[in-house]
Amino acid sequence: MDKKGRVFLPKRFQDSLTRDAQDSLSGVLTFGFEGCLFIFSKEEFAALRKRHAADVFSSPVTRKRNRRFFSKVREFTLDGSGRMLVPDFFRSHAELDGEVVMVGVSDHAELWSSARWSEQESYEDDFDSLGDGDGFGQEAD
């Protein structure tokens, strides 16, 4: 991340973004879990919103999570050099300053401070236990 708060998005992430009316690549940035930021294409974010549309009628915890998650959404546009400007409150939330790590995760990318990512990596010593009971890796019915 440069001093102005801009982060270069690698080509493989740029390829999933949408061109706006000015022919610039654009996407969606929001708070992620465990202190990272989520980066979505506009299409993937629209699909996520659709999946959660009925959550307004669910539990108080789910409504609170959705309020926090969806209220922090900001659209972004890449500059001519493929960089995204990360607003101050996002940088503060994710403790981004200097070196960052970008990780592809299914339908989105995660942006981490280098220090927080190192913490996450230290938890992966026992990868086998991370899938217990949630059906990860099993075929769908």
C-alpha cells in the first residue's frame, strides 16, 4: 500500500471486475471478518445481497451482522495503474499501513495487513480440523 492508501490489484482480481460508464474497472469494498477487508466484483456482491435479502426477518444477531456488513459498503474504481484507493476508515479497521496481503477466497478477495495475515497463517497448522462438521469438501446432495 502506498502512502496515499492505494493498493494495486493483481490482474487475476482485475479480470473479475466490471467496467463502469467511464470504461474504468470497478468493484465493491466492505469490512471482512477477522479484521480484513472484502473485495467483490459488482456481480458477486449483487448475488451476495440477493442471498441475504430475507435475513431481515431472521435472528437479531444475523440482522446486526448484516447491518454492520452492508452499511460499510463502498464502490471503488481502479485508476489507470490498476490501483484502488482504500478509504481511511477501512484502513483503520483493517490496520492497513505499508505491506498488505491480498488473498483470493471463492467469490471475493481479502485484503489483510501483513501482520494480521501472519496471525491467520499461524492458525493453519492443523488444516484438517478446519473442515470438521461443516461439509467442506463433500459433494452436494
